[in-house]
Amino acid sequence: MKKTKYFGLILILLLHFCKDQTENSEQNNFIFVKGKNIHLRVQPDQKSKSLGFLQGGNKLEIVSESNDKTKIDEFIGKWIKVKVLSGKLKDNQGFVFSQFTLEKNISPIDLIYKETEITKRNKFLEKLKLDFPEYDEIGLYSFDELINFEIFVNDCKVKRIDTSVGFEQKEELIREFQNLQSNFSEAEFEKMTTCEFLWANYCGGTDILPYPYFSYSNKNSIKQIISSLNIESGDKENCYQTIDNKKYCFHISKTNEKFLIGGLCQMHINQK
């Protein structure tokens, strides 16, 4: 009886293992279409019947692929047999030319954070919108929202290229920040902040995107918070008690070898 029971348990574990292996194999064997109106062909031939158009952002599972290179117009690539996982042609199988897909296991979201020259970055980001109109595997934010956010932040960075922003020493930044209490200047505070200033209600994990300080609508409350700080209570992390026993942290980050304030949040009472 025990042997039968244990055999059944082993069989279940093996089935789960095989299922996990299959799922992992599928997850690690995908490509994304880039561009618009890309043919899904019945055969690996430009003259083969088209099953319809794929759109940038459609996810494809690789069924098989050839190592033989071929030339179509000015493009050199190979034909890949795929199963369509998203978009209007979902569940269809056919062939797509590799020049119209990303590399294996690379998603459009990976490209947003690709290193590009700062002055050319916005043009690069705008092109991503055109290349992947149907990419929707994001979650909280859409692909366009994330790109628009990156463009906004990059604009801030471009404007700062020829300006001296930031402090060589952390202590110098804290000292200048503390001087704001008696002589607050919105412009001076902005110079102390990064282009990705995270303003959260409470310190800890958050899904909020960190925009430049000048873009926030409630900037006047910064002045009120700073004026209420007990400067003598400050610590090396730039956190302060207030006269009404709250605690705020103006977190310091290092960007391009310069110290800047990267965000503001309020500590929970039980946080240390």
C-alpha cells in the first residue's frame, strides 16, 4: 500500500516537473515582432501565401528556426517558424523573417532602458512607440506611459548638460539643504534634486514613477515641510523630526559622481 502511495506521489512530482520544464522552455523561447504589417507566411519564402499581418509587440513562440541566411530586399536574415501568442493572428503558425523581430528572449521593455546618447535618446524612444504598437505585457503602466515618462525625465537631463547641478560632497548638500529652512527658494531646491525625484507619501516600496521635482503640482507643501523640520534632529541620511513629531526623509543619491536629493517620503511611526 505504501509503495503504491509513494509511486503515485513520485509520478505527480514528475508530471509537475515536466510541466514546469515545458513552461520554462516556452518562456525562454520567444521573440517579439517589431514594425508594422509584417507578413506571417505559410512557407519560408517571400512569395509564399500570407496568413495576415503581424504588428510590432506581438509575441511569438519559436517552433523551429533555420541557420541558413537569405536576403530579402536590403535585409539579410533567416526564416523562423513560429506560433503566434498575441495579437489578431493569435494561435496561428507560420514563418516570419528574422529582420522583423527582436533577438530571442528580448522584450520591447528591455529596449526602453538601453543605453543611448542622452541627446539622441528621445528620438530613439519615440521610434520604439512606432515599432511596437501592440506591445501590452507591462502591467501597471502601459508601454506608451513608460516611454513618455522616460522622455520627460530625459528632457530634464538634457537641459542640465551645460549646467552645474549637484554637490561633490554629501555633507555640502546637507548643509545647503538645511539653509533652505530659513531662506526657502524653489529654484534652489530644484537644483538640489535629481531628474527622477520620488515623492511618496510614506517611505518603503512604491509603484510611483519618479518625475522631476518641477513637474509636481503640490510643490508648495515642500516649503511647509522644510519649515517644520527640526534641523538639529537631522541624521546622515538627511532625515528629520518635525515640530509635530513626524519624520521626513529627503533621501540623497549619487548621480554622475554628484550628490543630489533623490526623493521625499514620510517615515511611519514604527519605522527606524
